[in-house]
Amino acid sequence: MGNMKVTAVLALCVFLCAGVGFAQPMAGVYTINAPGGGPRDYTTFTAAANAVNADGIGDTVVFDVYAVSGDYNEQVLLKTYAGSTGKWVKFRAADGQNVRVYYAAAWNTGVVQNSGNAVNYKLENLTLECVSSGQGNALYINGTCPGWAVRNCRLINSSTSGSAGFKATSAVTGDSLIGDSITVVGADGINVQAGTCYFDGNVITNTGTGVCNGIITNGAAGTFVNNRIMVASSNGRGHEHQQFVRRLQPVLQQHPADRQHIRRICAGVGEYLGHAEHEEQYPHDHVQQRLGLRAIHLVGG
């Protein structure tokens, strides 16, 4: 009789444990809002990010995102996770999908942002739009979060003050924005406070009318190449390290056919003489600045 009781108790324990289950580290391809759903499908970015945080990763994780149910109105907090060193977590629009995430982000927050020192996150072919009237950002990093990579995304910010398409307020290192479209009507297209980042092939448009800039680095190091920058305001700067005067002579030498055009443009931008001390750190960016009816499009290097 005693043995029967022990057997019954053990059987009950096995049944209960099987019902509870144990989470396995995530790996491979998952979906967000895929047609038909499925066991590897999540309904929101937040649910997917929480799963990564809770379960960790055993290998690279990719979320293919669908826009079947429309746009995503949420703030996406990408969190720390346990898992394989050197692997990463990617959120990308599924083939043929136009995925938009929008949110009224508050001051020093973002539509997408880190929570803790989250590393190795990648975003691809997504639209991130801040619809706040305050000082929020489309993408915001505050912490030591190396390995973030943003590829072919659209960062949009309709706020008119103190905001940015991408803002990093701490020493971010090893992060990159490549081939992205950044459109803002506020303070800065890109604002990096410290650290070393890589920005290549981005199109940055700032249509704001105040002190509105293309790229502000506040002394941070980094690599800025092949970016196309348009700033509408005469009070703004295309790139705080982009100089317009000291490189004029080599530009004239390399493009003799454009000498008259360049001289005519520079006649209307005497105020930029004060920025000549900002050297040729980023000579390959293309800057266009509208001053009334004039436009600057100087190509260095």
C-alpha cells in the first residue's frame, strides 16, 4: 500500500512538471503577426522583446515582422538577455512588408530604445516614427550598448524641439547606422554625445526652422562617410565637424569646371567662416544647406 502511494505521488509530480515546462533559449527565425500565427509567432514587438529577455538566446535570433494588422503603436524596449557571446537579435520587416512602429515618446526616450546595457541588437527595413510634440526620439540609446546596427530603416520625428532621429546620450561604442533615411523637423538628425560609432550612406533631412542640425557629435569620435545631409534652417549646421572653407582650394583644383559655381555659393555663406576650425575629420559627407534661395552642396575628399 505504501509503495502505491509513493508511486502515485511521483506520477503526480511528473505530470505537474510536464505541464509547467522549462523555457529553452531562443534560436532561429520567429515571427511577429505572421498570417496564421503559430508557436513561434508573437503579436507585438514588446512580447517578442520580453521573450528574449526572459528566455535568453542559444544562437542568433531573427524576428520577421508582418504588417497584416496595420502599424504598431508601441514603445519597444530592447532589453538585456542571457545567451551566446557574439550572437545577435534582429528585428526586420518580412519580405514585401511595410512595417511602421510609432509612439509619442517623451523627453530622452525613443520609439525604440534600450533597457539596460542591451547588446547586439539589429534593426532592418523598419520605419520608426516619433509622433510626440515634446522632445522624444525615433531611436534612443542610453547606456553601454555595443553591437547595435540599424540598416535601411526610416527614422522619422515630427517633433519641433529638442528631439532627434537617432540620439545617444552615453558612450555608445561599436554601433552603426548604414543606409538609413532620417527625417526630422526638430533639433538634430543624429545626436551622439560620446563614444565611437559608424555612420555610412545615410540620408539626413532636417526641415526645421530653428537651430536645427544634420549631425551633432558633441566631441564624440566616430566614422561619418557618404552621408547626404540637407538642413533647411540658416541657423543650423549640416555637420558640426564639416567645414566649408579650408577644403575649398582642393575642391576647386579637383573640380575646375565648378569653380565659378562654388565661388558664387560661398559668397553667400560668409557666416560659415567661423566654422573653419572644424577640420577634415569627415570629408566625404555631402552637405546641402538652404540659405534663403541659395544651396550648398560641397563634396570633399
